[in-house]
Amino acid sequence: MSESYPLLTLFASRLGAPLPGEASALLQQAKAADLPPGTTLLRAGECWQHLWWLERGLLRLYYLDRDGLASNKNFYLEGAMLWPITPMLRHAPVHFWIEALQPCRIWPLAWKDWHAAIGEFRPWRDWERQALAALLEEKMLREQQFLQCSATERYLSLLAHQPDWIQRIPLRHLASYLGITDVALSRIRRRLNPG
């Protein structure tokens, strides 16, 4: 059986329809890559040229400010799929970084090849629209929380909506995502769990 079997299964299950022949052939040629922690997949200033399926591990997206301090934008656990979902991400250099936080196994596809192979295949377009809508909703919620909620409320929301993150992501990275220091997050956690 081809090593690309997990990728073929993934697309078949997510799209719910047989893939066009060219897309199926591209997936059959895909090769997995094992990444140690700290591996950079994408650097600020580069153009995003791949679709990645994360079979296992943990990725983070982050920005660096002018002083070189990182602010976490998002995290992705196994099963996630990342690709340049907007036209700007496909054609202009990005302003963020993507890095492996834990040992990862990813399946990369060149975006240009995937886009050409999948064409206007309706199930992919529908799935892509759903992913874009989910991303927009997530960003709107995050914006609302930063504008209207306390750090404690943001942490409680994260605890409710992303419990896997709490177990897997180091405290300093969670704190950065919440817009606070790791010391402030430790205090919040002690207040909420005094025992």
C-alpha cells in the first residue's frame, strides 16, 4: 500500500466524493516529512507555497515584533490542514512564522500543483468556504475577547473551547496567545485552582 494512503483517506473523508484523477495522482505521490521541534515551515517575508496536513504533532503560527519578541497567532494539533486560504496569502510574503512546537509528521503538497489538480472541484470549493468561514468566526471571537474581556475571561474561554491546548501547549505560549505574560497566566490559574 502506498505511503500516501493516510492523505488519500483524509481527502476522501473530508470531501465526501471521489477526487478528480489529477488530484488523486498528486496525493499518491505525496511523501510525509518528520520534523523535530523548532523546525520552521514558513518564515516572515516568504510566500506560502504549500498545503500541509499535520498527521501528528503541534504547530504554532506567530509574529515577531520589531524587538524580536514573539506573539502567538494560532496553534494546530494533529488532523489540522493549513494552506494559503486567501489570495493575499498566496501571492504576497507573509508577516508571520510557522514552527513545529513538538515532533511533527506533516504531508506537504505544493499549493500551485494542488490548486491546478483540484481545479473547480465543487466538494473542495465547498470545504474551502467552510474553512474560511470558520477562520473568520474564530478571528472575530478573538478580536471581541481582546476588546471586551479580561485576561481571566479569555483564559476561561480558551479552557472551554480548546481544552487540548491547555494540556499540550507550554504555559508561555498560551500566555502569549492570550496577550499576557506567563507570570500573569500563572496567577490566574492559581486563583482559579487554589488547591
